[in-house]
Amino acid sequence: MLDQLENLMNGLSDMDRGWWPVLFLRPPKDKEMDNLMLLRLTLGCGSVVGALLLLAIVVGATETLTVSDIVTFIIFCMLLGWLLFFVFYKMTFAYFWNRRARRLRQHQE
């Protein structure tokens, strides 16, 4: 079951279109995704998550927001978006990518 999930997740990770516009960050299949690479990926993709959170809050707001409220929400949503993306990606795609990378390196030795 875990092998099937790994194949699915890595199949998604191997698609170039899933990495656009950060394809240059994708490591070779036999190299693990470290936290530094994941942080760089998070700055771009986590920002999108944060922007979507912000949009949901602003659209769902029932009262008029002040400028300071909006700035606070922007900062909060960006930080939360980065955190959510990093943790989610680390526990899913990066986990399975690294599992495959370790196995590929063992076969090379």
C-alpha cells in the first residue's frame, strides 16, 4: 500500500507542469529534498496558499476592514500559507521523493 502511494506521489512530482514555474528547483530523482530546497519552494508556492487564504478572509469579511487590518491579515496569511505548505509538502511529496531517492542511491552503490 505504501509503495502504491509512493508511486502515485512521485508520479505527480515527476511531472514538469506540477513544478512550473519553479522547475529549476526540482532535484534529480536520486537526490533528497532537503529543508533548504523546500524552503525555497515554499517561498513561491506557499505565497500562493497565503494569497488564497487572504482572499477567503477578505471575501468572507462581513464588516469593513481598515488598512491596518488588511496589513495584519496579509502578514498572517503569508506566514500561515508558508507554514501550511512547508509542513504539508514535507510530510507528503518530500517524504516519498526522499524515500525513492534513498532507494535509487542504494542501487547505484
